[in-house]
Amino acid sequence: MTFEEKPEGNGSLVDENQLYLGETHQAKEKPIANGKAKLSARQEGNAKFDLPRKSLHTYIWQEVQRHNQETDQWLVINRKVYDVTGWVDRHPGGRQVLNYYAGEDATDVFRAMHPDPDIVLLYLKPLLIGELAPEEPNQERNKNSQLVEDFQELRRTLETMNMFNANLGFFFLHFAQVLILEALAWVIVWHFGSGWLITIFISFLLVVAQVQGAILQHDLGHLSIFKKSKWNRLMQKVVMGHFEGLSAKWWNNRHFQHHVKTNIYPKDPDIDVGPLFVIGELQPVKYGKKKIKYLDYEKQHLYFCTVWAPLFVLIYFNLDSIRAMYCRRDWEDIAWASSFYIRYFITFGPFYGIFGTMVLIYLVKLLESPWVAYITQMSHIPMKMSKEENQDWFSTQVLATCNVEQSLFNDWFTGHLNFQIEHHLFPTMPCHNYHKVAPLVKSLCAKHGLQYVNKPILKAFGDILSENAVMPY
């Protein structure tokens, strides 16, 4: 990104769908993309860093860790200490992401969530208040420093191997699959009519298009396809809004929280599903103490199959997305999501009418919902859930995720999220490279005594239900 590019949104060079952690507080220090400057952001940043500056104040870890409140937030990146208190509400990834790392070392999560951290570091400069004292370790003392160093070395190796470079042909075919299935469904109705058998058949075609579109927008949301983040953002809005009818910003805000604190209760929104469900060891105790008796938790595995899985996308995702768009007055996402329904009424309305088209839309979402529910839950629900333990990034992700065995079908059916461990360690990596790095990740797990879980797909599905059935009061 150069200064010749026009920024979107609030005029910041910070990409709104990235977890950018820095922005200047003073107007005189803030770089402006006016379309006339000739230097790149990195060149100007290097010029600034060459200026004489005062020696940085030094801090010990105990002092940094005290600044972990909503009104007082410091974090550490590459031994530098940043005060992000005044910027959390403007953070493009949502304020919660910074809240969760206040008082902690955020080096690995910062690197994991940003495709090009060098640019982001330019905007961290105004927030820089000091650095760790020379005698202080790179991470908090409770972390395994050797494991952290080994993981960082692994990441450098993968960068050298170009594992973070996307194959655009792969993603073009993925997008073409969605377009072809959508078009084929319309052609079939146009040619054969709208009888029940035809309606059921095209519903399955549209379900596949919906799920594969959701998988594609997931890669776009992690900025793992295009070199320029603005193209990832634009295409995610197209796919998530026009082809899914949901808000891209709503998804990103929620999904980033899941990634930075995976299976940490209650910080990960994907496991904070009470009181409808109680999972893990912490939630049953919490709701048991409240003596909530209107739900029979011993049978929750049954209503997961019969109620929650079919309504996961149809009701929960759609209502939560609408609520988020309305509360934030996000007119752009509202327009994109509305275009999904407009397109359906234009293409299928002449055959089904208004009411029939609405039925078709919700039939497709009803069938889509279990597919999405199972592939998103199979890699996390059966794994370790805990309160905040402030473990290193590698251990947190490996203990909270599991893989599903590789096959052509499993790769397609899950959108390569059968390699959930690799995805969580390297969220910005293109999904087609996960299987290439899996042996290296497995080797590092073996070196440090961490279990690398890899299951058959049916066992992974079954473990969701067995875990839901365990209610240790």
C-alpha cells in the first residue's frame, strides 16, 4: 500500500478488516493519503525512524501487566510497550481484541493476524511509550520461551517457503463454482418449471453454493487471497453480502475474537452459548449455581441435532447480523445484504412469487445450517476450554483445536478447515497450503510434548454430540 492509494472509510491507511493496532493521535503526526505523495508508507516510516529520538523508557513485566483494564490498556509487541487505551474504540477489528491482550505480550497474535505487519508498525509509533528492560524476558515468565522461539522460527521458515502466497487460480475456481451453481439453479427452474422435485433439486444446488461461498468469504476475511487488502475487503463484501445475505463486518468482528482467544471462556463468542447450551467444564458449574431448571441439559445433545443445528444459520446468524448492522448504522453492509434478497426475488420471483421465493430462501438456509454448524464446531467443541491462562500462542491454538483427516472430499466439504490447527496458527495463510505445513506443525508439537489431534470426519461430528451430553454438575 502506498500513499497514492485512496483510503476508505475514515481516511486512515489502516485496513478496516485487519486487526491494525496503531493510529496517530495527533493530526500533525498522522500520515494523510492525499493522492499526491510519492513516497510509500514504508519509505516514509523508515525516514521517520532515522530521526534522532530520546531513549525509550524501560518497564518490567509486572508494571505492564497492571495496565489491563478497559480504561488503561498496554500491550507488548516485539519487546516494545504500547499504550492503546485511547484507540481501542477505533480499532478496525473491534475493541474486544485489544481488551483481551491488555497487559500481555501480543507479538505472536499481532504477527498472525496481519499479512504485512511492517505497514502497521508505522502507525504503532505514536502509541509507543517504552520497551521492556534489558533484563526482562521477551515474554511473560509463565510462558515456555523455547517453544515461543521455535514457533517464531517455524513461521520465518514458512515465509521463506512462500507458504503465505495465494494461488489465485485455486480461488478463481472456488468462486466460479459458486457462480455456476447459482446460475445452474436458475436455468433448471427456467427450463423445467418450479415443481416440487425441481425445487428440492435446485435447493441442494443452492445449498452447496451458499456453503462454498461462506468458505470463500472466510478466506477473504483473513486477507489471505489478494496481496492488496482492499481487494480482499471488497470481494468479502460481495460474497458475504450479495451471495450470503450477511454482514462482512459483523462476521469479522466476531470471528477475530474467536481467533485471538480460542476456547477461552467467556472471551470466545463461539463457545459462549449459554444458557441454551452448557459446554466444557466451566459453563455447567456457572449455570448450575444459578439453578436454571427450564432446560434439560442432559438432553441438550438431542436439541442440538433437532433445533440448534438446523436453525444455526437460518435464525441465529441472520438475526445477529441484522442486529449488528442496525446498531452500527452500517449502511454499506445493509445495502450488500439487501442485494442478496433483491437478486433472489428478481431471478426466482417470476416462478415462485413473493411468498414462494421467501420459502425457497429459508429452505436453502435451513439445509445449509447443519453443514455450517458441524464443520465450524467439530474442531473446537470437543477440545480444551478454559478461563484465561495467558499461555503462549502456539499452545493455546493447538490445545483448543483439532484436525480432520485429509481427503479430497474432506478438503472440499470443510473448505480445508479440516486443517483447523494450521489455520489457527497461521490465519492469513491461504487454505490450499495447510496440508503442506501440517507435518512441520506436527513435528513441533512432538518436540514440546503437545498432542496433535487428527480425527476421521465422522468421529469429529460424533464428538460434538458426546461433549454436549456431558454435564458435570
